[in-house]
Amino acid sequence: MDILADTPIADLAATRERLRTAWQARKPDYAQRRADLIRLRDAFRARSAEMDAAIRADFGHRSSHENLLSEAMIVLAEIDHALAQLRRWMKPRRAAVGWRFWPARAEIRPEPVGVVGILSPWNYPVNLALVPLASAIAAGNHVYLKPSEHTPRTSQFLRELLADVFPDDRVAVALGGAELGAAFSALPFDHLLFTGSTAVGRKVMAAAAPNLTPVTLELGGKAPALVCPDYPIERAAARIASGKWFNAGQTCIGVDYVLVDASRRDELVQALLAQLRARYGADLGASRDYTRIINASQYARLASYLDDARQRGLQVIEPFADPAAQAQRQAERLFPPALVVEPDPQAQVMQHEIFGPILPVISYRSLDEAIARINALDRPLALYPFGHDRAQIDKILAQTLAGGVTVNDTLLHFGAHDLPFGGIGPSGIGAIHGRNGFDTFSKLLPVFHQRRLAASDLLKPPYRGKIDAMIRWLAK
């Protein structure tokens, strides 16, 4: 097999069946799971420079430091966490049966489900492929991975890496475009994970439905940052800038828009502009730390959002605007950061997840108004409230609902192993990371153990006399 060639659609079913047959013949025990994770960790660590080069080539340019933080660090930390906790996660968990069933006992046994399909996206092409893969391996499954066609060099890197680590009947990788992805989604997996847009997530769920395949969807949405009146503007701007312009905004939990108390809106705008100058200097194109947009289609989509804002007469602030360099920037897919001040709800930047370096800044007159603005949109994958008043933060958390929250910062809840990562409704279904990922790719099997002598032996017809009295007593 040519390891770099696209996968024929006709081969998908046979590969899934090979993985399933091998899993059924020898379900991975603790020793194999641990050995697999160690080999994956060691091979990945040894090839981190190769990973960095592949990602940078796919994007045209992406900060190597951001690759290390968002791809290498997260993957290695997730594998190390699984290795440290695996024995505990695999143990049966005690469960109470209640006094009515005494002296029986019960337990919950995490059992592998079989073959897990993973459809990973382009924005963090290694992290969002290998983190769920590590969880699925830890849970004792075999894995079929389909990485994004929009990052072909990174997808080839993943295929080569995993071929070196795993036999082809334990982990397989399919390469190809949207047509192959649709066929992949329709395979009868024992669990299917998709990370990507809400629109494609609907198609994946529909394709999986005929097989009743359990599906986990990690989607996106318009993640707001809400700055309360008591929070320092300079600090808020610095942390929002990190959550917005990391990876040029191509982050599913990136800040999509900012709500700030009306009296400090202009102060926040100036603080955000100062952050951009401090981070990227005067010449954006010369910065080694600013990532390019993944492809021309995404670049054109972002440009259309700014065109729409201008046509609506909105204030668009472009600190790195350079009309003379526009053609070159477009060729390089270098999309400069931009602020859109007070966009109306019908503006394109408020109708769609931005997924790029455009940041709407919106003022509010009361906290209730800000909360209502958030609730007028679909429930987001992330929410970022900034404030020192505990009562205000609690009010925001109580009156909104998001997939996950970082208070007084951005993005960081993604990296906390014990926090489930996932959305709700249009922003996703289910959760991964740490034990939550292990449980997602397991069947938490309930087992009831009856004793040799049990009172339930008496609960049978005819229901008269003492049996009648016993049942009526139990039902009180």
C-alpha cells in the first residue's frame, strides 16, 4: 500500500471489518493498552519537529510555539495523564443497590466497545486527532482515523506515525476528501467522534443514524467574552487577545465576540489594539508568531464578513491595513486582525461563527442585557466571563449555558484533564478528555450480583398473606 495515497472508498468497509475482527479475537488488556500508549508517546515526542514542519507547510505559516503549545504539549499531557490513571479507570466501580435488594451487590465495569471512528478537523490537526485516539486506545478499542483533507501534509504525518506505532489491524488511517468522509461516517462503527462545524456535524449524525452508531460531536459556535464593570480593562484585553488571535482565531473555543460595559467600550478597543501592536509589531507580515488562514476559501469567507460590515456602515478597525500589500497578503492567506464595533444582530459577523481574526466588540448597559444577548444565540461551546464580583459571575453561570467555561481567562479549560470537554445542542453532543474520554469510548456496564440466599426468591405468586404484606411494605 502506498502510505501517502488517498484511501479508495471501496476499501473502507473491509478495513473497519479487519479492525473489528482483530479486536474481537483479542480485546486489549491493561498491558497492551499501556504499551500502546507508551509507544505512541515516545514516537510522537521523537517526531515533534516533523509535526511542526507539516503543520506550518499546510497553513503556509503557523507559529512553531503555538504548535508546541496547542498540539505537542496537549497530546503528550493527555497521554501521560492516561498512563498515570489507566489502572484506576479500568477498575470496576462500586455501585449501591439500596436496602431493598440487600444482600446483593452491584458494580459498573468499563468495557471497550470495539472500533471507534474518529473524524478530525484541520484547525488543530494533530491535537484533535491524537487526543481522542489516545482515549480510545486507553479504553481498549481499535481505531479508524480520518483526518482532514485540508491539512494533507499533517494527515500524511499522522498516517506514517500511526503506521509505525500500531499494527494495521489495531489502528488504521483513511485519507481523502468530503466524499470519503461521508462514506466513513456511514460505516457501522461502535462509536463515532466528529470534530468540526455544526453544519457538517448534522450530516455526520444523519449518516450514522441508520446504523444507530453512538455519536460524539465536538462542534463550535459563537463563544462570548463578557467583561463585568469591576474587571480591569488592560488585563481583560490581554487575556481576550490570547483567546482570540491564537492560531489567527481558527479555534473552536476562541473568543467570537466581546461584551463590555458601555462606559468602557472605547477603552477596551484601545487596549485590544495595544495588545496587537505588542504581540505582532508594526509589520504583521514579518511576525513569526502570526498564523495564516488555512485556505483561500476560508480567507474569502472572512473577507466577505468585513465587506458586509462596511456595507452596513459599521465601524471596522484594521490596525494592520495596507492597501498596497493586499494582493500579496491574499496570496499568502495573511488575514490581518480586525475589530468590528457594535455590529447589529443581522451582520454576518454575528450570524455565523467567525473562526478567524475578526473580533466584534459590543457594549451593554446592564448585566441582564448582556446575558440576554448571549441567550439570543445558540448555546456556545465556550463562555468567558471576566469579573471579581462572585455574585455577578454566579449570575452569569446560572442564567446562561455553554459547553465549558473559563472565568477570568480564555481557552484554558480545554487543557484541564478532569474537566469534560464538549458542547451542548448546536455546539456539540457528549464529552472527551481524561476520564471523560475514557468513559465516552467505553460501555459502562452495570452488573448486579445476587447472593446465594435472597429475599427476592420470596417475591412470586401467589401474592397472598405475608408476601402481599411484604410487597406493600416495600412499596411504601
